[in-house]
Amino acid sequence: AHIYDWRLSPNDWATAREFGWAELKRSIEELQEINGGRKVILAGISMGSTYINAFLHSMVTEEWKASNIAGFFSISGVFGGTPAAAQGIISGRLEGLEILFHKEDLLTLMRG
């Protein structure tokens, strides 16, 4: 498992001293070495999928990917947004937020 700060931007991930792409790259290389040179399969969950995708497209070369990565799969990745969120905003469905906020304030916020 690799920890990252989802609040940061890809530029921040690229330069972070802790929990950034350099650490992810080292972890992948170490994992591959521990497993006798077998390539690593990456899995991303939710925003982690976006993080891994950005890493693979910005931090490493095609040659590095070819020699270190066997595959990547995304579980509930948010590459194209979340259709349910758009439907909720359009319909006014509050998904339990009315417990924390006044319904009228939330509807005003959602509608702009």
C-alpha cells in the first residue's frame, strides 16, 4: 500500500518528500526486487486511481513502465467524474446532508 495526500496537486505529488511519486517509484522497484523481478500490478481505489494514472503518465518513462509494471486496474476511479453526483445536484437529492445543513441552504448552494 502507498499513502498519498489526495488534497495535493500532481505538481505537489511530483515534488513531495514524503508520500509522493518518488517514494511510490522506489516502493514499486523494491517490491519487484523482493518478488524475484516479477513486474508489479498497481490497483487504485477512487482518487488513488487518478493519482496512479498521473504517476504513470508524468513521472516514469515508457521503458520504466515496460520493465516494472505488469498492469494497472482502477476500482471506482473518478476519471470521468461521478454521474451520480451530477444527478444528485440536478434532482436536488441531498444524500443525508440535510442532517448537517438546512435544506434551503444546501439547495441554494447546489443550484448556484
